[in-house]
Amino acid sequence: MADDDYVYDEATGEWRPAAEVAAEAAAAGIVRDSAGTRLADGDQVVVIKDLKVKGSSTVIKQGTVIRGIRLTDDPAEVDCRHDGIRGLVLRTEFLRKR
């Protein structure tokens, strides 16, 4: 994120630097999608970009719905399963909550 990006904080009612908000979220362990929406275990998410699966010739297309995600210790990653691909870990920067 650039230094001039700001996010509206609804709790305080003021605009704050996006880098500051992201640092606080990472410190608190809050998992957020690409749009900043909070994610929880069991949520459904949509892939916002075509993703190649490492170790496979499979591509997960943009718009694919992933059901039943599981949060990991890393707030930037979620664990999920899609079409028989077990142990699939996706970065939250490529997901949007449905």
C-alpha cells in the first residue's frame, strides 16, 4: 500500500493510514480478505484472480467459490479444500468474502 492510502475507521469515525490499520490487524491476529472484511472459520469466499496451484496443473479460476475455510496461525493465509485438492492454502489478498 502506498503512503497516501487511507481507510475509514468506523469505530473511531476518522480516516487512518492504511498501513497503520494493516499493522494493527496483523498484531491482533484478525484475518481480513482483500476488501478488508473480517473472515472467520467456515466462511465462503470468492477467488478474485486466477491462481495456479503449485505441484499441480490445476488453475483456480477467478470467481470460484471456496466453502468452509479454516483460519491458520498466519493471518495472511487460510486453509481450504477445492475439487479434491487437499491441504490447499490460499493467501487472503486473493479472496473476497461472499
